[in-house]
Amino acid sequence: MIEQYGGIAPMSDLILLQRLGEILKGRSFLHVNSTRKGGGVAEILQRMLPLLQQLGIETRWEIVEGDARFYDTTKKMHNSLQGNYEEITAKEWKHHHEVNMENAKKLDLDADAVIIHDPQPAPLIELKKRGTWIWRCHIDVSNPQKDIFDNLSKYCKKYDAGIFSVSKFTRALPIDEFVIPPSIDPISDKNRELSPEEIHETMDKFQIPEDRPMMLQVSRFDRFKDPIGVIETYRMVKKYNDCILVLAGSPATDDPEGAEVLKEVEEYAADDPDIYVLMLPPFSDIDINALQRAATVILQKSLKEGFGLTVSEAMWKSKPIIGGAVGGIPLQIIHGLTGFLVHSVEGAAFRTRQLFNNPEMAKRMSAQGKEHVRNNFLITRQMRDYLMVWHSMENKGQNVLTL
Ligand code: UDP
């Protein structure tokens, strides 16, 4: 399977990955998060697991599950770590802890390396018996609410190491910290080439016309993704360029706010027949791929963002991209070279029109974007980095990789 990436991913990543696979073959590797469907973490894990297994590493993926109160609390953690003010009571913190301890009774946490993703399962560290335990933060913690981060840090600082997506998210935890941006899988159904027939099939299914330029944002219905700002952008663009807007999202089991935000978006879109708000079932990978390939300009107008896989997904498909200048988006969009970074609805509208009206420039930037993703944001690079962190944590201070 790794061979399938030959000619797609950089050769240097594949050689290092193969070498690390040989070194760690037969060892056990556990990932724990809080959902199997919806959002970027699940997206990456479902693709990475079989690849790691294929390298001979005994990799497992477990999830922690909770009641509505648990998800409400963890959503508040997520929101406050991304800078919104929230109050989490002592009872809620206690419940968060208890739900994790309940989950632990049925989870097998024994492994040589354990990566715990995000705040939901963070308390599991208290049950560590052996191995290297790493807390993997996917959230934009550039400006977190201090009391919430301090409380969560009581768990985080017990880990052997922390991994963040962007250097400015590192929080000076008193443990080793690494920066590893996420990645996309170029051969998954989400990102593989599609035939024109496959693309038309999706467009027909959702009755989206193909006669006008199309703006698209693919995101969970989350206020940090600014779907309302995307509609405002479209309305500004529409005054000058006839176009349609597609907002596509799907639910995540650990995101209780999705339905509420979807309602707000539908109300705001009102009865404009050129706005298509799609709530897709989980694992609609080919449909998402087709929508991204059918789009003329793709937006990810986030106000806060851990990384934003949808940006690399768009760039891999050679699509012009406009993103909010937050979190991990500027790693992917080099302003003016691989896409445009924006700070406002007006900026997003201006750049959308610029891309609509200058197809040659859009094509040039998109081609540069694809190469940027190839060199930096493919899954083989991320697997290489995870294995490298694990291996180096077990061999601190030594020259760990001799080819
Ligand atoms: N996604 C999807 N269906 C949707 C909305 C999103 O499959 O309706 C996928 C999207 O293609 C991407 C992931 O979910 O792979 C979202 O990851 P991202 O890092 O952009 O945001 P997150 O949801 O993790 O905040």
C-alpha cells in the first residue's frame, strides 16, 4: 500500500517512513479520540490506521464516548481554548474526568506508544502504566481562555510529550513539545481523481446547476468556520458576478452545536435559490470530492482553525482557495502564491471576484498550491513525523536515524 504513494508523495518521506517502519515493526501503537466520524481527526485516523498496520506496526484506534453533558462540556472546552469565553463548573470538570474513567474500564490502553487526541480523552493519562504517552492537540490554542487551559494542563503536563499543529500553538507545557501539521491522503475517495461523470452524478443528485461559477465551503456547521460570513461574502460577490454558493457539512457525534448552527445558516440563506445548504451523511467522501472538483473558488473563511484539512483538500484538487488568516491556514496558503488569506467578508468578496475574473492567475496559483501540498501536507509525511517522535522519545539524546 505504501508503494501506491510512489510518484505522488516525495521520495524522501517514503524512504524515511519505510525505515522507521522497519525499526518499529511489531510494536504497538494506540490512538484515542472521541469520534469515528466527522471532523479532521477522524478523517486522518481512518486513513492512517491501515497504512501503519501495513508497515507491521500493531496500531489500534479507540474512542471515548459520553452523555450529552460530557459533549456539552468538551464543546465548551473546545470553544474556550479557541478564545470564546465559557464557564465550566467544578462539577462539569468532575464529570469529564468520571466519563473518562468509565470509558477506561472497557478500553485496552496498553501499548508501546499512545497518542491521545484533543481534550475529550485527556484524563486517560492518569491510567498510564507504561509506554510513551503523547497529547495531540488539534485545536487553535493561540489565544486560549487561561483558566480552562490551566485546568486542562493538569492532565496535559503528565504526558511525556505534546504535539501541536502550528508552532504558535505551543503552550510551553513543561514536557517535550513537537510541531506536526496534519495531512490529507491523496489516494482516498475524498481526494482521488474523479471522472467528469462521477462529478456530474453528485451535482445531479443535489440538483446543483453547472452553468455558473460556484463558490464552495465544506465544513462542520460550527461558528468558528463562519458560514454566515461566507453567505455575506457570496451576497457581495453576487452583485457583480452571477454565481451560486454551496455550503456542505455533516454532523460529528462529538459536536452538539451542529444542528443549531445549521438552523441559523438555513434561516440566513432564506429563500435564495442560488444558495445550496447541504447536510450530508457521514462518509460522503466521493460527494465532497466531487463538490470540491466542481467548484470555481473554494473558501475556508474560518475565524479560528486548528489546521483546516479542507484547505489542503482544495489545493490538492488544483482549486483556487481563499482562507481566513488564522491557525494552520497560513501554513497552507502562502498569500498571493498558493491562494489568498483574508481577514474580513469584504476581503473574501474582493478575492473571490479577482479569482472569478482572472482564470489564468487562478490556474497558476492553483498549480503552485498543489505542489505545496505534495511537499508538505500528504499523509506519508505525517506518519513519518509521528513515528519519528515516538522513536526519538524512546531514544532521547541519541542519533536516532541512520539510514
Ligand atoms: N468533511 C466531510 N463532510 C462534511 C464536512 C467536512 O467529510 O460535510 C471533512 C472535510 O472534508 C475534512 C474534515 O471533514 O476532511 C474536516 O477537517 P478540518 O480540519 O477542515 O476541520 P475540523 O472539522 O477538524 O475542524
